[in-house]
Amino acid sequence: MRKSIIVGVDPGTTTGIAIVDTKGNVLLVHSQKGMGIKTLIKIIQDYGNPVVIATDVSPPPKTVEKLCKTFSCRLYYPKQNLSVSEKETIAKSVDVEIKDTHQRDSLASALKAYKNFEKLFKKVEKTLARMKKTDMYDSVVEVVVKNHSENIVDVVRSLEKEEQPKEVKKRKRLPKEVKAIVDALRKRLEKQREEIERLRRKLKEKSEKVIYLTEEKVERQIKNLEEKVKIREKALSLLAEIRKVEKEGFVPIINLGAVSKDLVYLLKKYIDFKDVWVYSTNEEDAKIVPEVGMEGFIIPKVESLVTSHLKIIEMEFYDNAPVLRLKREMIEKKLTKSGKRRFLEWLESYRKRKF
């Protein structure tokens, strides 16, 4: 049986721990910064079997309560917090070097608990000496303290009964027929266990696959939403540009850079392309103009406007953006007779829409 011990703990940023045996001898006084509960458990196990874990405050800290549950032992704490002077007096009652207040507080807790159980420890010692069972001291102390037992003789008898070897009954041999059935059932059971394990692995694989597919689907949805948000932001930006240009008396030209057909069709949901021109870096993009209802198309090579009649009107720039100015004299110089008529019709419809 391992040695019965009493442990005093002062938890905190720096934790103090003190260990005394059930005869009042100090076995350890130690403090350490950042000492976790795992370290405390390891230290306690190295010194023996704790029957009491004590603290100097009321109510007891959670760390102390956890230690008690871990070792299934008694918790001791005073009705009121021990005063500094009382802790100083208790700690100085033994010839031990104290390096800090954490060591002092944990030692005071352990010694205070020992004093509380001292009469019980001595009673166990005298009773066992009378019964000539002193070798059972630590076992009896553990049961008496942990179980709040008062009758030490009954505890000794109970422990002795537990230590007696149990009579091993000889097993009768099974008949061959029964043994064959049992062996067959065992084999069947083993196969079923293997099948259950196989199904568990398969279920795990399926679950992981479902989780992966679900995550993949969510990622796709997020990506789609992000693209839609970008398109809406682009549409809002273009609308702001269009309003700014119209306010200054210019015909708006949307600068899309390299035109994406999908982008243009999505923008069409938010922007009315009627009477709007588009500026692009690729002549092939001009094919999309009539499909979405744009008025015309501009390419940067000649910085000119290409109408449906392939006539040319030079652009101007306002605030670094390409625009067309609403001045008849400038338009008439650039359009042929047939082109002039069509452009003036557009200009008239634009003005009616604006005013």
C-alpha cells in the first residue's frame, strides 16, 4: 500500500504545493509559476496516496476541487479564510525553509488539515498496534478518512476479507457437441464483428465524403455570391459615372476594357443600355452591341465611334473617361447624310428622355 499523505495547494499564476504525511512530517514545500493541474497530479502521485487535499480559503478554489475528484479523497478548507498572521504562525511551527507566500499558504493549509485529522490518525495507529496489524496502517487510514468510517475494527476486518483469495471453482468440461456449437457461434460472432467494423469504416468514409461535398458546395455558393456582389458594385460604379457624365452635358460611354459577354448580360439587369455607348479593347466585342441594345461601340485603335452604319465620330475625354458631346455642329461634320438622320433621331430621343 502506498504512503497516505495530506496535500496543501495554493493555486494561482504561481502555484504553491505542500505535502505532509499522516504523522505530521513535511515531505515537500514547492512553488512554481504556470503550474497546471497535470503537473500537480504528477507531483502528488510521486509522493504517495492523498487522503486529504486542503486549502486556506473558503469556498475552496475549483483547482482544489478538481484534484479531490481526481483522487477521490477528502476536501478540507476552513470556515473562514485563514489570516496572514495565522498562516505565518502555522508555517513557523515546523523547521522548513519558506521561500514565498505561496509556499507558506500551501504549507499552512496542509498542516491545518493534519491537525484536524490528527486524533483520528493516532486512533488508527493505537487500534492497529493492539490488533497487531500495523502493516495495514495506510490502507485503514485511506478507508477511514475517505469513507468517514468510525469503527476501525470493522474497517480492518473488511479489508482482510477483501484480501482473502477467492475459491476458484473448477469449470466443467463441455460435451463435444456443445463445444462445437460454442466454437461455431464464436466464429460467427467474430465475422459479425469484422462486418460491423467494415461498415463503420465505410460509414466514416461516406460521412467524410458528404462533409467534403457539402463544403465544396458552400464554397461554390460563396464564390457565386462574391461574383454577383462584384457585378453589382461594378454596375453601381457605372451608374455613378453615367449620371456624372450626363450632368455635364455629355453622352455616356461605358468603359469595360475587355468586354465579357456574361458580364455585359449581368450588367444589363442593373443598367439601361439604351442610348449608351460601350468602349472596349477588342473589335470582336462590337458584335455584342446590337444583342444587348447598346447604341454603339468604340475601339481605342483609332479612338473613333463605330455606328451600325460604320460611320466615324471622334471621341472626347472628360475626367479621363471617353465621352460624346451633344453639339449638333460637331456631329454634322462627322456623319454622312444617312448617318446624320439616324444620329439626330437618337439625339432627339435622348433629349426627350433626359428632359
